[in-house]
Amino acid sequence: MHTIPAPVAPVAPAPPPRSCADPTDGDAVAGLMARIAAGDGPAVWELRETADVPVRSRVRAELRRLGVRYEAEDLDAMVVDAVLAIADVAGAWRPGGAPPWTWAHHRVVRAVHDFVGTFADSLDELGDGDAAEALGWLQAHAITSAAPATDTVTDPGAATAATLAVLGRLAEEHDWAADLDAALAAVASPRDAAVWLAVLDERAAGNHRPAVTVGARFGMRPDAVRQASHRVWRRLDGAMADGRFAALGSLPAFAARRCA
């Protein structure tokens, strides 16, 4: 049985914002899917809100079937992954039948299995030989100053706040940092964003096992650190692919990852 670290009681799903389509309104959902099929990037994120309740229910049902325990943030991440999987086949869905999340049930299930399965995988994105050179811009811009002087966990929340505060200060002076700050805020939870930054920072410093160091700092197991980092990369890739934050592609970390 797979076990995701630090389980907490599942939280009740929040209702979609009023500005989003009602998931029971067939015409509205059909219009949303048509926009996604036509390449409307923002419509994907509208679908994320519209489909939250039914997709969340299906994700939780699959987790129960698998016997997997999870954190609230893990559940949120799997819901996003499942919605993105549905959006990928928007052009094949046809109105008048089952809603997209029912029609693409197998893709929702696959998203859950992909998420759970990756906890046992190595998700290192860059070769060790290239890491310091490719990601040195983080170290050069003082992201390391956010890291505690010890690996002992004192307050993971403070570690998150300190790491993001450094990026926030840089965002006031550098366009690249402002773009990165905005992108992370749009696609990742504060903890995941801070963990992702910390992993890059450790790589830039030459640490060949960043998940161990970062895990101690944030009170997470190394496999959970690798998953969080992978999750942020995947979300950033999606945000760049649909036209948002395309300028991030010029940053060394992103360019090096494409070439790795």
C-alpha cells in the first residue's frame, strides 16, 4: 500500500466561484470545452474551478480504492493534474452525453496513479554535472540567504516564508524574478514553490542529494520533496505552453532542463 507522508483528514471541497460555469449546466460546460479545444489557455483554469467538485470526488474515490492516505495539498495537486488531463482531450469530447469528467474517467484515474506512483521514483531533472552552471543564477541572486543555517526542522512554515520573501525582494528589482514570482504564485502552493526554489538552490550549490537536505528543512520526506519539485516543474511547463509566463523559457534553469 502506498502511503503519502504526513496524512491529514481530507478537507471538504470548496464550491466553484460564482464567475465560473455551473458543472450541471451542459451548455456552459460545452462552451468551456470548445474554448479549450480551440486553444484558449485561460479556459483550462476556468475548467479547473468549474470541475473542482466532481473531479475532487472522483479523485478521492480512487484514493480510497487504492488505500492511499494523503495530505490536503496532495489532493489539490491531483485534482489539478486530473483537470489538465481532461483538458488535453477536450477536442475529442462531444456535448450531449456524459460530462467531461465522467467521459474521461480513465484519465482522472491515471492522473491519480501517476501522482501516487512517482513517490517511489527518482525525479532529478538535471544531470549533476550541469546543475551548478545551469542553476547558478539562483545562488548568485542570494536565494541561499533564505536557507536556515542548520538542517534541523524548527519551523517549516518559517522556512517557506523566508524563501519566498527572498524571491519577493528580488522581484522588486528584477523582471525575471517578478515573472518567476508571479508564475509560482499562479501554479503552486507556497510550500511547493519554496521547496522547488530550495531544491534548485541546493543543486546550484553542488548538493547531489538536495531532497534530503530540503526535506529536513521543511519537515518532509525526501520522496515528497522530489514529488513537490516535479509537480511545480510540470505546472510551470503547462503555464508556459499556454502562453502565460513564456519569458521564463529564457532563464538558464529552464533552458538547461529542456536540453538535459
